[in-house]
Amino acid sequence: MTGAGDPGGVEWVGAETEDVLDTAPRRRRPPNWAILVVVALAVLAGVIVVITHNDGPAQDRPVAAGTSPPAADVTPYQHFVAPPPPRSAPPRRAPIVVTEVGHRLLGVRGTWELFGRGDGAVVRIQFTRGRITRTTVPTLASDGPVSFLVGPHQVVIRPLDYVPGYVVPDGHRARLAPGALKFGGPAYPGPAPDLVWTQSNAGGIDALVLARIDGHPVHPRERIVVPSGFVPIGADGAGHILTSGVGGTYLAGPHGLTRITHGELLAAGPTRWLSYDCDRHGRCRATVVDRTTGARHRVPGQPVGAPGPVATGSISPDGTTAVLFQMDPQTSGLYRLQLLDLRTGNRVTSAVLVDAENNYDQASALAWSPDGRWLFVVAADGRLRAVNVRTDRVRSLPAPLPKLVQLAIRPG
């Protein structure tokens, strides 16, 4: 019987009975052996199915409470293998990360800023705003020396090798350096914040030409010719280039070379030189030279020793303090910073260790605040240290920073 009116169209099959009175004698039929055989086979098949089901895969069997399920059996009909769960992709580092400290850093009140270059990142530190901006930079295609320049609204990363360099505009992602800054050669700060000296081999003459920090060239006459045998050793802090050559150290500019010392240049700054000179009788001394007037005076106090393998230090913008590299006798290949007061001759050895031998331009691991109060240093472990020149106290910034290799200041 079919219950057509049942919901879902479910078909019910059952036995329908009636009250029947049958008084006629019945005739017994012989057994139908074919039917019996079929029924017996069906019963046997059911038993086999039940046994197979009960002995099936272990994961389908009930497990007593407090026990561990047995290992799964591998049977021919277990052909479906579930795919592994999808792996979560590693988090992508944001191209620009801004950290708001919430207060002034180091008590600085000027508007100048410090920039640092590290492995795959540029850091901008705005002291008065208490803000640190980290911008991701593509990995350089060379592990050689790198020029790190700061412009009015950007920084430039230019490897010495002929591989791509990068520009990092303030608040924007890094991009390939354009024009004259695109590939290879040294680059130095120019006489204005938006100008740089870059290498040019035009006409077979080695020269440094002046270009804008956006890569566009300036007048071709603005160039510095470097004669054969003279080697650029760094910027002078005032927009020109220092070179070493026959007979001493020279200042190179568009008007040629000017010798500034017959001996060794210990440190340079925008207003002073510190040189180590000897007279014809072998008497040597450290001498301070005023760049504006040419006046020279001997550093008071105990004589300053001869320079070691790392010679070029840096002089503060106010011309009062020189920082020199002093080999540390207790470590291998590391140096300590010696702060020398050019007025009194007082010397203080800082606790900061630096790995100066691994820097193309040793002074690029140092940066002075414009008021001469703070000396920023990339320590040997790659961490930024701030040395208070007045107290010799070493400070760290209250925010995590990447390991750095170079520093530069943007004046306010």
C-alpha cells in the first residue's frame, strides 16, 4: 500500500490482513528447495556483511572512555585522502611602519632629524615629535661600500658597485634611484642640501660632477677633476671632497685641489681640521686649523698619538670636539671612540665599541647633532647609541630599531 498523502512522498510497505473463515481442508505442499537455498545464501551473506562491518577500520569502532583509539587500518576501500590543511602564508612586512613614542626623544627641541640605513630598511627619527618611521628597502645586489645621502625630502642609497640604487622619499615607499644616481660610483653631499657629487667618466677623465638629488644634472662645468694618483677619502662636511695623494691630504673642489696638511688628517668638520704633522726634525704634534681664517694652534695637554689604521674621524659642527677611532687592545678588530676637546685637550674614551674597519667611509657610522651636544654612533653590534658629549653618558632610544650600518643628519 502506498500512502500517497504522507509528507515527503514516503512510501510505506506493510502486510494487509482480513478476517477470513476457511473451513476447507488444506493440502500440504512439498518444500521448494530452490527457495530454501536462496534464503540460506541470503542469511549467510548477511552474516558475512555483519562480521565485515564489525571488523572494519579502527576509526569506525567504538572506543571505551579514557582509552586512545587504535591506529587506523588501511583497507582497499579507503581510497579517499583528505587534503592537508592550507598553510598560512608568512606575514608580509609592511613597507612603512610608524612608531609614536608619545614624547620628545633625548629632550631634543630642534627640528633636525636623524636617518639610519640598515639591512633592508631606512629609519627616520624625528626627535621633537617622538616619531620613528621605518621604510622597507629592497636588498642591495652588492655587499660592497654604499653612499648614504640625505636630501630635503628624501634619502639616497647608492652602492659603489654598478648595481641599482634607491631613493626613499619621506612617507613613501622606496623606488629606484633616477638619472645620475641610478648606477655605481661614489656619491658625496654637495654644497647645498639638494645637490650631490657623483662619479662621471665622460671623455675618459675621472671626475665628480654635481647633480641634483632627483638625479638631474647641473651645469657640466660644476665638476671636480681627480688627478691620477689621488683617491677620494670622504666628504669634508661643507660640500667638498677630501682626497689623499702625494705629499698629504687635499681638499678637492670645482677650482682644483688645495693641500690642507702635509701629514695625516685625523678628523674633519665644517669649520675645523685636525691634522697630525711632523717638522723636518721629526717633531710631531696634532694641530687644529680654522677653515675660515687659516689660523693654526696646537692641541693643549698631552700629545695626541699618531693615527692608527683608521685615520679619519669627525669634528662637531661647532668646532669644539673631535671624535677619533682608538684601537681597543682587548678585542680583535674593534675600536673605541675617543672624544677630544680641541680647546682644552681633555680626552674621554667612550665605552662604545665600533667596527670601523668594515666601513668604506668610517665617518658614515657617526653623526653629530647640529648643536654638537649628541654624537650618534653605530656600535659594533649594529645598534644605535647616543653619546652625550657633555656628560659622556651613553643612551639608547626607547623604541626597537633594526641593526644599522650608516647614519646621516638632516639639519632643521
